[in-house]
Amino acid sequence: MDIKTATNESIEQELLEYECVIAQARAEQLGLLREVDRRQMPTGAGCGSLGEWVRGRLDVAPETARDLVATARHLEVLPDVEAAVASG
């Protein structure tokens, strides 16, 4: 897309498409984080918590790590919501 000549509608559509890709990637990431937690990988790596492991391995802010861990754990018991997130 040539952003200079793109219509407002095409810009909006492209943004929505990217958001769908991001949501799908985030859903995959959350599933992987649950598996990391299940395998207790943070303990093996010398971390005190999954949040600490996420901060260090993914290089994210403490707030982002906290939100990722909480969401991963909550979605595990909400399969309908997890499916909606995965679909974008």
C-alpha cells in the first residue's frame, strides 16, 4: 500500500488486518506461556516466578509481564474466550 495515496478506508482496513495478526500471535504466545509455566521452566532457570522469567526472556516491562501471565492463566479456564482471542 502506498500510504500517501491510500484512502482512509484502506488504511483502516489494513490496521484491522494487522490487529488480527497481532491477536493471533498473542494467543499463541499465551498458550506457550502456559506450557512454560506447566513445565516450571522459570524455576529451572533460577527465576522466582513466571513473571520474572517473562520479563527477562521477552524483554518486556514488569506491567506487560504481569498482564501476559495473568491473561495466560485466566484464558486456560475460559476456552471460549481463548478461541475468540485466537481468531482475532
